[in-house]
Amino acid sequence: MDFERTKIKSIIDEYRGEKGSLIPILNEVQKEIGYLPVEAQEYIGKELNIPLSKIYGVITFYTQFSTVPKGKYVIHACDGTACHVRDSQDVIDKIKEQLNFKEGTNSTEDGLFTLETVSCIGACGLAPVVTINEKVYGKMTPDKIKNVLEEYRGSEKGV
């Protein structure tokens, strides 16, 4: 955390004294580290004289922030009404089967994928919808998502 502490301090110093700087600081720190571990939250709070509870409240309110590491590819699978009635759960189940998450986790051990279900992606006409790093995949089926995931895995192996 020493390198990160130095980098976090430089990020904080860029915004120090600016009103409303907490969210930009959190964004920059997450971009640097990949997530917002409690040690980083505590350090930011100490430097900005903001209680940890307030920082945690901001982090957990905004969905772009994460307190745990995420994979290189973040999959958002919609389980909203339009997607649900078009069998999005089958697609979600296939993702979980293909990526073989350890019990209680939503990221692969190799750090490649993270799965998050969302209430709406905003593309109901394409239901069921999945995004991977914000690229939209519509009218998904278990077979289609299996192929998409295989393409991502293959691109990582240089295939």
C-alpha cells in the first residue's frame, strides 16, 4: 500500500481545497488501484478530514465504485422485467456455469471476469441484454453468451 499511498496522496493534492472533490478523488484512486480498499478509504478520510462512514456512504451509493477488485471484463447482466420475462435468468446461469465462480464470489480466480446483475441496462427492446465493459450484447441466449465468453477468453490467450 506504500506505492498506492504515495499515488493517492498526489491525487488528493490535485483536488485539495476544491469543493466537491471527494467523488473525483474516489474516481481517480479507483482508476489507479482498480477498486477502493478500506485502507485507501481510511487514508482519504484522514487526508480530507472526512469520516470513514461518509466516504463509505458515497462509495456504496454510486454504482461505479467498488470496494472489492473487479475483473478485467465486467459483465452486467440485466434481470429487469423485460429481460426477466425473456429468460435472462437462463443467460445469467450460463455465465455462472461458464466462468465457474467460487462460492460466494462474482469474479473469476484469474481476475478476468466479474459478473454483476443490474435492474436495467436501458435496452429493453434487445432483452435479454448483457454488457461487457459497456459493449452491448442483445437478444442473448445461453448458447450466444457461451460463444461471447469463449471469444473473450480466446482473445486473452491470443487465439
